[in-house]
Amino acid sequence: MSHPHPTREALQQEAAVRLATLQGKALSSRDRMAIPSQDMPSQSPDARRANMGEVALGYTAEQARLEALRCLQCKNAPCIDGCPVRIDIPAFVKAMAEGRDAEAIAIIRRNSLLPSVCGRVCPQEVQCQERCTVGKVLKSVDKAVSIGRLERYAADLERESGDFRLPPVKPETGKRVAVIGSGPASITVAADVRREGHAVTLFEAFHKPGGVLIYGIPEFRLPKTIVQQEIETLQAMGVELKTNFLVGRTRKLQDLIDKDGFDAVFVGTGAGLPKFMNIEGENLVGVFSANEYLTRANLMRAYDTGRADTPIFKSRKVAVLGGGNVAMDSARMAVRLGAQEVHLVYRRTEAEMPARVEEVGHAKEEGVLFHMLQNPCRILGNDFGLVTGMECLRYTLGEPDDSGRRRPVEIPGSEFVMEVDTVIVAIGNESNPLIRQTTPGLAVNRRGNLVVAPETGKTSIDRIYAGGDIVLGAATVILAMGEGRKAAASINALLATPVA
Ligand code: FAD
Ligand code: SF4
Ligand code: SF4
């Protein structure tokens, strides 16, 4: 299937021509809103189905300038209220519109430690961009100023220019902080605490640091070199990294304080425990949790069959169950791993899907087949224990449930069989249980998430703080970073207080 697809050069050319017509003009709000929203250059669907390279290629300089000129510099800046870390959006966008790119990234970095990451994976359309006045006036969030893409452009420019300066670290205080996990919440805590001169040790269960940014979100959405560089920055600041270290097993949480002499601990262990459907046949060979499937492909580079030792299950017909970002990532990964057919099966309709609209669009362009209002009630297998298909039911939508979305209701007698050899279950994750199971006195809620004081991130145990998905349940990168920032401020305040 081939689609008309503008090249990066064509988009650049178009932007350059329009930019030339605006040079030296004092632009009114009307002029700014007349500038078309700039499309993100991307690999064509046909090309990207067969490679792991990043799909979105990033704005050209001309596009970035033009897109920045669309901003109205609203006095009340509603976009800032939509950003969980409150980046000064009008200020950085103005700097870009005026060609002061280095200043733009400096403004972003005041509030965000991972702009290359957030510019790529933030759900901007329900955060900063949802509030944008331009989108509101033009009656479409798609026409809002593309804040995330501009953020990505500024961050990439800085990285690629090699102009990045290490954040300054204050003189050593002699205090020690343990940070457990190495996802975005922990990376933020490690940087913010280290800047104050405290020694920081990062403990990570896997052999590679980065959390979901490394093992979950695929290379084609977030290149791993970007995450790797953030980790190297932490190490250059003096953060010590201990991988293959499972807190709760290798060492108990409380022992880090009582026996190992850490003055404070941050728990950022995420929500990596996959949920299953609990239906017949889920233990057959060929059924995977999305976590396992993506971890094999991303962290262990199973797709690199020539060089990696990780075995990869050769699939012909894949069904992915779920409608969130994790389901989209799994389906698109299956396409790239060579499946002939990839079917996305969801109990509700596309309108209720929690996945980002952009990801749904990309999945469709890449040939993923969507089956709405259907769900398996049984996975079928052969005498060898291998998956051969799914018995499914059709659904209709009933009244809204607790989540506010209309409840899917089974249609009795609607059973049918879908032939597949692989089933990927992507219906959500819960918080990792090991630490709560091995730490007496650590308060958790009924979902198993750690309970913290909202203002400080402190848990029920003194000197132990937590944040990110382990507190929020499966959430977002930027929310995890925001939580990390808050907890780091509390830890820094605790360690600044002289012991009585
Ligand atoms: P994590 O990133 O989960 O990191 C936790 C780390 O702790 C892991 O490395 C884990 O190995 C380690 N760990 C766990 N237990 C222990 C232990 N006992 N000892 C030592 N280490 C331990 N969010 C977005 O904003 N945009 C997206 O597009 C997006 N896509 C996603 C796609 C997928 C496939 C997934 C799974 C999630 C996605 N998310 C997305 C969600 C986002 O990645 C998470 O909300 C975010 O990474 C949470 O950060 P965290 O620091 O709390 O934990
Ligand atoms: Fe928007 Fe996310 Fe950037 Fe904040 S961090 S401005 S929400 S893209
Ligand atoms: Fe610019 Fe939109 Fe923010 Fe207004 S709301 S300052 S137009 S980005």
C-alpha cells in the first residue's frame, strides 16, 4: 500500500518560501494565524515498516522558525497551565521565532531535564497544546502551536551541536542518597540531588539504565542514543550507577538506610507488572505480555537477529489486545519484526481508545488492521501447545463506567474465531510489587501504589520518598519527571537541615 508522502526537502522548501514572504514584516495576530501549521517530516510508511529507525524526522530550521511565528504570545499563557513542569512556553517559542535557539533551550532546561524525550513522547495534544489559544480559535487542537515539536527541535539542535554544558555540581556535602530505578522519575531526582553536592547512587534491576524509555518505548519513537546520553550526563556529574541490582532482593530497602548509611532514598520503580486477561489459553506458547515482547525487542535487541542472542518468536499473524500507547507500540513493533498481518483488537470503539491519535494514525499507515468492539474470550491452541487462534465475542457500548468511557457489553451468541499464531496482551500495567512486599510499614493503596504526601513525595517511612508510576500507576514521562522534581526538592531540604 503506498501513500502520497511529502519529503523533508519538500516541506523545507515550502517553509523557506513562506518565511521569505514574512521577513521584516510586523506580524499581526491574524498574520500569525494564517501561517499553516507545519507538518512533521517523517519516513514514508512503506520505508519505515522495514526498519527500526525513528519515524518522525524533526522540523527543519525553516519549519521551526515558521511554526514559532504562529505563537500569539498570549499574556495569560494558558499553554503553561497545561504543562506538568510549567515550561515558560511563550518565552522559549519567542526566542525561536527570533532565531535565538540557544536561549530557547536554556529556557526549556530551567524546568525540564529531558526535553529531547518529552518533545517526542509527551501527549502534547492533551497537555500544553490542548490549551493553546491558536488551536482554540482555529477550532482544532491539530492547529495549535506545535510546542512539543519545537521543544524537540531546540533540544536536538543543542545535542547535535555538541554545545551541551554539564549542569554545575556544588561542593561535596558528604551526604548520600540512594535512587532506586532509573526511569524518568529517578533520572530527575538523581540530577537535582546531585546538583546540590550530595553523593547519589542509582540502583537499577536491569542491565541497562533508562526504565521504560529504554525497554518499553521503541527505537522508532525514541532513539536509545538520546536516553543513553542523558544517563552519561548523570555519570559525568558524578552519579554512581549500579545495574543488575534488584532492591528488595539484592538488598532490602530499609537496609539501605539502616546498614548502608544512605541519608535518604527515592523509590522510582515504575509500573512494570503486566495485567493479563485471565482467560483460557493465556499460557500457550505464542502469548506474550506487551512488556515482555517490547523488552525483548528493545532492550535485548532481539530484532537484530544477525547479532543479538535473544531468541525472537517468528510470527505470521499477530493479534494485539488493547487500545493504549503500549498496544500501538506492540503492533507497530510486530510489523517491523516481519509479521504478515497485525490485528489490533479492542473492546470499545476508536473514540474511547486511550492511545495518542498520532500513534493510531501511524499504526494504520503501517498496515495494522483495527478490529473494534471485539475481544477474545478464549485463546485456542494445538496439541503442541502453540497458539492457533482466538475465540472472540462482539461487543456493543453501554452506559459509562468509572473511567467515564462507555462500558463494552458482550453480544450473546456472537462468537467467532480469528486465526492467529501470536497474541500480545497490552491491557495495562500495575506497580512493581517487590519493594512493597519486602518493606514492612510502607503504606500502599488498594491498587498497590505507594502512598506519598502530595506536597513532598514522602512515603510512610522517614527518609524514604517515592514518585513516578510506582505512585501514580501507569502514567506519563512528564508526570514522572514532575514527581521526581518535587521529591528531589524535599530530599534536598531534608539534607540541608542540620541534625539537632
Ligand atoms: P519507569 O520508567 O518504569 O522505570 C522504573 C525502573 O525501575 C525500571 O528501569 C525498572 O527496571 C526499575 N526497577 C523496578 N523495580 C526495581 C527494583 N526493585 N530495584 C531496582 N530497580 C527496579 N509515556 C509518555 O509520556 N508518552 C509515551 O508515548 C509513552 N509510551 C509508553 C509506551 C510503553 C510501551 C510503556 C510501557 C509506557 C509508555 N509511557 C509513555 C509511560 C511512561 O514511559 C512511564 O509513565 C514512565 O516511564 C514512568 O517513569 P518512572 O520513572 O516512574 O518508571
Ligand atoms: Fe508540552 Fe510536554 Fe513540553 Fe510541557 S514538557 S511543554 S507538556 S511537550
Ligand atoms: Fe503561544 Fe499558544 Fe501559548 Fe498562546 S497559548 S502563548 S499562542 S503557545
